[in-house]
Amino acid sequence: MDLQTRKLNLIEFLIGLQDENAFEIIEETIKKSTKDLDQTLTPFTQAELIERAKKSNDDYLAGNFKTQEQLEIESKNW
């Protein structure tokens, strides 16, 4: 089923919906999801990027990292 058909089916469902509580739940879910979509990301400043790179280098030199193999083994337990 394509997206357009799904949208039309949802509209038909909402038109026929008589349960006020169910409608409020749907409405709140829509508001929450659109709020999450509206959050814009702000780019890092040059100073922030440099600070992050320095911290990454410090972590690496201190041995605070995992190898690809370690991550693959760990991810099997997710």
C-alpha cells in the first residue's frame, strides 16, 4: 500500500472516530512527533570542533577506545 493510500485511510478513520479519548491520544502523539521533527540542529563552532578533536586525541593516547573487533563482539549482545 502506498503512502497516499495510507494517508487517505487514516483520514477516513479519523473522520469516523467517535472516541474523544482516543482522538486526544492520537492528537498528542502527532504534536509530540512534529515537535521532535521541528528541533533544528546547530552546527559546531570551529572552537568546539577543535576542542572535540583534542579530547578525542587525548582519549586515544590514554587508551580510552575500543577496537572494531571489540565493538562487533559487544554489538552481538544488543
